[in-house]
Amino acid sequence: MSPAQAERIVPVTNMPTIASARYGKENVRVYKVQKDAETGIQTVTEMTVSCLLEGQIETSYTAADNSVVVATDSIKNTIYIKAKETSVNPPELFAATLGQHFLDKYSHITSAHIDIAIHRWTRMTIDGKPHPHSFYRDGEEVRSVSANAYKSPAKIEVASGIKKLTVLKSTGSAFHGFVRDEFTTLGETWDRILSTDVDCTWTWKAFDSLEAVDDAKDKFDPAWSGARDITMKVFAEDDSASVQNTMYKMCGQILDKVPEVEKVDYSLPNKHYFEIDLSWHKGIKNTGKDAEVFAPQSGPNGLIRCEVTR
């Protein structure tokens, strides 16, 4: 082979390969009313559901083969039908039920990933009595659930959580003793406002079947209530040296309360409220121990995360 011929040889490159793929339907809004005919009391649940499927679906990407595709519209319809056929509470069981359905229904689907956000509706109290069918939205907090169902090996992973729970305390928080160098301008403080949007998740030990999730259904609601109570109690009562130390205490208490939980993680933005120096106007004192008027900050903010396991 001459040098000229060798220069004309084009090296063979590897064909692109699907490394991972999943698809489905998200932002499926579902609202269910549970009616007690005897008492006339109604209970409402509003949720946003996401469902993504994985399996032997590569040819739909690589060969335009739609025969392996369960239409996302069918996924949406399935969510509505299952919400009618089964209880949506606790949401952990409903998410696991959805995931297992897709594994059982379609032989080529090997895993299903369900995420649910439960939107908060609180029953009204009228003239000192709970109203049977009227509710109000008392915040943007959501109860979150995810369930990942797998065909082989058979298991269902469930995680529960709290998101968008906004909390604030006007004292009882400090931050000092941190690294100081040529990049530091932040002053140390022994008393500050502490506010955050709680994002907390606790992951249950894996279940080997839908039946095992069903057996644990009576534990999910108390775990959520307990985690929420712990979050607010520790936040309110802890003489906080830092967000890091306070969130670690929260994690430990949740692990102690719920033995079936494997790990707990928090993500807490530090929403800052800065003192305003008003001394320029008639010598008004509004800093340090005299601070009463603050400027809430939209950003930038600190972001602190941790994951605590047994």
C-alpha cells in the first residue's frame, strides 16, 4: 500500500449506543374526593404525579420502532384509573402500586419510577367545628413520595419527604468561629434570624414486593407526621450554632423514631435577613441588640445539605 493510499483510509468509528433511557408522563394533576355516606364527611387529596419507564425500549430511539413504546397518554390514563380503583393514601402505597402495575402489565418494562407531590388542603373550622367538606390552602408545603419499582431483582424503593415548608425564628441562632481569610467579609454573630425552606427526604429500607409495601402502609403517615414535628421542634428549640449542626440533629431524631428508615437527608437554603443601618437618620439605632427592622434577601443565599445513615 502506497503512502497516498494509506492517507485515503478513513478509520472506522464506534456506533453511538444508548447508555440509558427512560420516558413517561409528568405533571399529571389528580384530585380525589373520598366520601363517607354515613357521616357526610369528605376528604380531599390533590397531587401531581410523574411516571417514567425503563426497559427494552432502545429501538424506539435507534430504529424508529414505536412498537415498544407505551404511549405517555396511556400512562396518564393509567394514573387516573388506578386513582379511582385504589386508595391514594398513603401516597407511598399508591406510588408503589403504580410502579408495580407497569412492571406487571408490560413484559419489556423493567423499572418504573413514580414521583408524587401531595398539595396541602386543610379542613376549615367553622364556629369551632371542623367543616365536613370545606378546605383552605394554608401554604405551599408539599408531601413528597417517590417509588422505584424494579423487575429483576424484584424490589421497590420508597422515599418520603417534606418540601417547601418555610420556617423562621427571630432569635436562637448564631454563626461564629468559621474560617477567616483574605476572602472573608462576613462578620461573626451570636444572635441572628434563621429562616429556610425545608427539603427533607427519608428513604425506607427496600421492600421486596408490593405486598411488603402494603404491610407497612400504617407506618407511612405517622412517619411523615413525626418527621414534620421533629423538623419544627428542633428548628424552634435548638440553640443553633449553625444550620449544619441543627439539621444533623433533625436527621438523628428521625432515624431514632422510625426504625424502618435507612437514611435521612436535608437540603436547607439559608434565607438571609440583613440588618439595616439607620444611624444616618437622626441617629436611629437599628443594629446589633437594637435591630428591629431588617431587609429580607432574595439571593444569593447559603445552601446546606447533609445525608445521615445508620
